[in-house]
Amino acid sequence: MDTDRFDSSVPGAVPPWIPVPSGSPSTSTAERGTTFAEPEPPSPLGSTSPAARTTRKRAVAGMAALAIAAAALASGGTTLAFIASGALDRPVTPVVTTDTPATVANFVPSSSAPAGGTGGSSTTAAAPANGSVVSAAARVSPAVVTIITSSSAGSAGSGQGALPLGQGNGGLTPGGSSGQSIYGLPAGQTPVSVGSGVIFNANGWILTNHHVVADPGTLTVQLADGRSFPATVYGTDTLTDLAIVKIAATGLPTATLGDSSTLQIGQTAIAVGDPLGQYPGTVTTGVVSGVDRSISDTTSRLDDLIQTDAAINPGNSGGPLVDVNGAVIGIDTAIAGSAQGIGFAIPINVARPLTEQALAGQKLIRPWVGIVYQSLNAGLASRNHLSVDAGAWITSSGTTAAVQAGSPAAAAGLRENDIITALDGTKVDTNHPLVELLAAHAPGSTVTLTVRRGTSDLTISVTLATRPATLN
């Protein structure tokens, strides 16, 4: 595992996590995960017969079985397993899951009046007063898109373990009659995976997850108003599982990018996206359940994540997590594979530098320090007899050195067991994680670190480098 990929340490064994997978489409009735049945006519009061009760019991049992089967199918998709660590900081026996593809069903995109946003000219529409889920949904939903990867061969995404596409669909393009596509795909193309994204600039700039666009194939973006455009990947950042997608369009509705550094535990969080590739513009609500979370598997790690219990499903990947004012506070990216109500989003403050680089026509790059660390809390500090209980503790993991040879950290004299407590005077803590503070600086710039070494505080200047492409 490339632990320096996220300048973080390898955690112990903890539960499996799944990056909110893109759906691998199929249209058999059972796989769609939705069952409709006519209700029984009501019986006269006091006259319910045993036969009627038996019928209802059987119907309920059958529907429950279908619901369980549908949930099992929907939980899979194009995935790699993520394992929570860091802030959770407690080992649990890992569970290996077998993933099955999420599905795509026919839908008719609703026509929504675009809401105003940031970046370029865009259309605006009246929205309810600020501070409600209704107003937040009205503001951001027009800027939420569906991102489809398609292939003429109709093969599943690489390494995803998905079932063959078209299985059980009678040879029809998902969601339509022969030769038609609900996504407006090019002729002869079959969906391979489906995810979400959010428009941050009216001239066709879209923010999404890297894993949403990682599969080879033809990329198409479908807007909330139903229009579809060919799309290209402008750039990706595997460090944070983010990507920038571009379409040739202007005057698009945009979302406002908020400030994730001011999040409070328990505040309302709203997820908007296209779950299962079936229900575009779906809005779910919850709260910010935690911040500064970390998840990882054997090859990669994500740090500084927002945890939320707003429902996130396959197909939501890349969609926005917003506050009650409709401002984007995160990009939905992962869900717990063995639990309910545990989802993760990348803070928008981590994504913002990438959006700025894209609009400036620059290559997407990240600053690099070259350390492996753990975010400290009181418990971790106590168990390891450390003199402070907040900061970034530089510590090795397995065979990976805590300070990489030839890195900016090594050149500056940082050592294993040093604790970075501040960057340019800003305290490193759960509200200001090191990865987020570093993201605000460009490679080549020099930052001043406050470092606790033993019981002494040091000031060390580090000149940031560009993250090596070999770490991708």
C-alpha cells in the first residue's frame, strides 16, 4: 500500500467501506429493486376474514423478501473496499463482501427551473426562503448531473466484478425500446457505470469523483433538464478521489461552493444525486455525523472526510452534500459496506483548489510533504504517551518510513514521532486537518510548521513539492 498517498498511516483492521459505486446497468424486474403492487381493498370494520388476513400476511412477507433482495442488489456495484480508521480508532474483524451491480431503470428526468450559482453567467429561479431542506434542494438540484460511462461492447467496468450488462433485459437498451437510451447516449452505446456530479461553473465545468470516471469508455453527462452532452475528463486527483469533467455548454445552472471548515456535528446535511442511476435529483437528509474521518483499503486511503447519515447509495458518487442554504460542503464518495447510515463525503475545501486550477487552465496538482501520520485525539495521545493531544503525529506504518527519503519533509529535518501542531499559525485539529490546510497551498510555496518534538516546540519551514505521479 502506498501509505504516503494520503500522507497518513495504515490503520488496523476495521470494517469494510465501499466507494459509492457507479451502477452497472441491467433491467430485469428483479434487479431494479422496486416492486409495485395494488393495495388490497379495505375490509368493513370488524369483518376481516382469516383468509384476508392470510393474504395480507403473505403479501407483506413477499414484499419484505423482495425488499431484502433489492437492498442486497443495490448495495453492490463497481467497488473497491474501503476500511475506516483514524478517528474511529478501534479494530474490528474485517468482512469481505461480494459485490453485484446496481441497476438502471427507465425514468423521465423532471424539468426543474435552474437555480443561480457561481462561475459564469447562469439562469436563476425563485427559491423558497433560506434555511430549509426545500430551499436547499431548489437551489442545488438544477446543478446536479448524471455521469454515464458507456461502451459499444457493453462490458462491465474494469476490476469491478460486475455481472455482464444486458443480462435479463431482452437485448433492449436500459430504460427504453430497442435502440433508445434514457441517457441520450451515442448510437450503439450501452451504459457501463453511472454516477453523479455537480456543476461549479456555468461554462460546463463539473466536479465529481475520480472513481466515477475511472472506467474506460465514452463519457456522457445528462443535465437535470434531460439534455445530454459528450464529456471529457479534464483531470483527476487520486489523492482525494476527485475529478473535473468538462462539457461544451454555457449558461448552465451552478452550485455555490460553501466552507467545510465551519461544519458542526449535528448540523443538517443534504445529499443530492442519482441513486442506482434510476432516480435523478433524489434528495435525502441527515446530519453531519462526524468530521476528520479516514477510510482505507490495501491500496489507498482517504483522509479528512465528512461522515453523514444522509442516505447515500450506488450512483450518488460525485454528487454534492449541501447545507440548509444549498451550499456544497462535500462530494459524496463512500458508504459503509456492513452498516446503515454511515456515508462519507470529501470536504469542499479539499476540492476547491482543483476547481480553481481547472478554471485557470492549469494541470491538477497537489502539494507534497512526504510523511506518514495519524490525526491525534486524547485517547491516541494517552496510549502512546504523547505530550499533546491534537495535531498530526508522524509515525511509520508497516514497512513504510514515517518520513520519506528525498521528500520535502526530509529536507526540512522532520523526524518520526514529531507532531505537527500548526501550519502557518493555524492549529491542526479536527476542524482544520493537515490535509485540508496543505491543500490551500501550491507546490513550490513554503509553509511554516509548528512542531512538538518530545516536550519542546520547534518552528520548521517546509517548501512543498508537487506530488509525484508515481504515487497515483
